Amino acid sequence: MNSLFKNAILWILRTEAKAVLKKYKPKVILITGAIGKTSTKDAVFAVVSQFAHVRKSEKSYNSDFGIPLSILGLESGWRSPLLWVTNVIKGIMLLVRKSASYPEWLVLEVGARKPGDIEAAAGWLKADCVIITAIGSTPPHIEFYESLQQLVTEKASLIKNLTKNGTLLLNADDPLSYDMHTLTDKQVLTYGEGDGSTLKSSHLAIHYNKQTGVPDGISFRVNFGSASMPVNMHWVFGKNHMYAAIAALSVAYAEKFDMTKAAKALEAYEVPNGRMRLIDGIEGTYIIDDTYNASPQPMESAIDILGSMKTSGRKIAVIGDMLELGKFTEDAHRRAGAKVAEAADMLLTVGIRAKFVSAAAYEAGMKKNAMRHVANANEAGDYLKDKLGKGDIVLVKGSQAIRMERVVKKIMAHPELAPRLLVRQEKEWLRKK
């Protein structure tokens, strides 16, 4: 699309979205942060859907175009002017006709890659609930900001979107998120492992299938008021999913939903593709697919989880470049490499920056014959196919542009399931090199 057409379509879609919100008056939940936005969005959707008709942002529709598309219930027109015009017409029809199926709730993710993005994407929205997930000390996209504080200010700007009776939910374990509680006079609830959290989690553990011994999910307890209850999540691992779950339960708590029913929803829901999801691999192996994206804190967490898992085979880390870290690039990759040396039996790195991972792993004691570096994800997948053995667990993680899902596709036991299980399987993505 040329810029004039793009700007015209954006203005029309946003105008339609504002009119639709005014007409249908759904409750709106906005989610931002630097870590775990999409997982939190999907967990919140899973919980709220047990109590009301709800729509969520699809995929990562969290931008200036994505938010109005989510409100209107439309998909991207990509590069097709005809599809965009069709979207405009569908938006008009939603206003002309009263739709009985329009959702009572909207759960919308709001992203930011550079200063001003949140204002551009969601500055016109009012929210009944705003959730700020973790920021972290070296968040993704940090290279586009003058400082960490500028990025924090960008994320915090969403708080002003709260309605008079709105609720702010903050990750109490992330200091940069928690400190935002002073920025509003609205109701503030916190979630995390810390004692001061409104909803406090504890006893996080990996659980294993009793028959096969294969890791098959996580369990933890959540405590609120004088109550405490267990939460079980299948085929996912890591604190990021625990935090997403507690954020979703915080919504249920704020809305006075049945908390037991809310927790059951988390047990049953299917987690997002490419986010610490366990997939069957070739030769009796298992893949921890964390290929959606990568930044330092989630990378280190994923490596720690690999190290903590029990398996009859080897632990293999396949690590791709982490992008958009600017001056933090070398240090972030080196920290990951030091952890890999403790957690894994074998390391395969992908991309120029990932060489720092290999260097740090070697310095931390990993043997050279346990490491290999390749240029791209396809080469990594081809190399692994002949190296895997029964019981091996393979962690695959890297930034979006490195396309690490291609590694998973080459070593998964059922590649025909890739369109359902992996990220970036749309035709537009598959055409890209």
C-alpha cells in the first residue's frame, strides 16, 4: 500500500472502530508491557470466555492497524487494496445493522516498538481494565528508545485510558511495572510471587506424565484473601505462563467471577503457538517450542527451565539471535551462553549475534565438540535431524526475524501439523525467505 492509501484506510477503520465501541459498548481490557503480552491476552480470553461473549486480538494485532481491526472483527488485508476496501465496507455494515453476535468484552494487546506507538495505536481508547505485564531490565525493542525510562513511560501512558471505575493490574514481581501503581487513583491490583501481591502464586513446579515420565505441564497455587487453590496448565512450561495465568485470574477476581471456574478454564485452554509449548519430535524426542520471539529475560528463563527438566536423553539448546537490543546485544547473548553451559549438553547457535552465546558457553566450561554454529534456521534443522536420539529435549528460541520455527518444523514428529502448532505459518510468512 502506498502511504496515502494506507493513512486513509487507517483513518476510516479507526473512525469505524470508535463508532462501533460507542454503539455496542463492550467492556475493554488493554494489555501492554514488554514481556508476556500475548500469553496474557490469551489467558485472559480463556478465563473471560467462561463468563461472557468475548473477542481477543488475533495473532499479534497490537498496532495502529491491528487494534481497530480487532474491534471490528476483521483480518488484515496485507498488500491487497481490494481486501482493505472490503474491510471498510464490512465496518460500515457493522454500524448500519445491529449485530446480535458482537462481543460483550474485548481483550486487546497494545504493542510499542518506538516512542509514540501506544498513543498512535490506542490513545483514543477507553479501558475498563489495563494490564501491565513485566518490563524487564533489557526489554525487546530497547534500541529504539533513548533510555529504559523512556520505554517505561511509553508503556505507562496506557494507564490514562482507564475509565472512572477502571482497574489497573500490575506485575508485582517486576519493579518497573509495580512502580506504576502511583500513577493512578483508580483501583490497583497486583499479581506475582511476592508477599504484597493481591493474587500471590507459590509452589511452581513442572509435572510429569506418570506412565511415560515425559514433562507435560506446570502446576502452582494461587492465594488471594483467605483463599488458596491449585492451578494446572498442560503442555507449557515457565514462569511466563504462570504470570499470564495469574493476570487472567486477577481479572476474574476484579470482576467477582467464580475463581474455581476461572482456574479450570486455564487448565483446558490451548496456549499460544511458539511460547514454551511442548511438541513431539522425531526419534522419540520432545521440543520446547519458544520460537515466537526472544528477549534477554525470557531467553534466560527458557534456558533455566531446560536445565531443570528431567529426561532420559540429552538437553539441547538451539539459540538464535536476539534482535533490537542495541548496545545491550553482546552482554545479553553472553548471559544466555553462560546459562546454556550449566543447563544443556549440546548447543546449536543460529545467526551472527548468537556467536556470543557460543563464546560465553565455551568460557563457562562447555566443550567445543558439544557446540555448533550455523548461518540460518533451515541449516540448523537439517543439522539436527541426524543428531537427535530418544529422550532428547530440544529448546528452540530466537527472535522473530531469525524464523526459528523452521527448525521446529524440520524436527517435529508430525510436520503436517505445522499449520496448527507453529507460529508464522500464514502464506504471507511462508513466502518470505
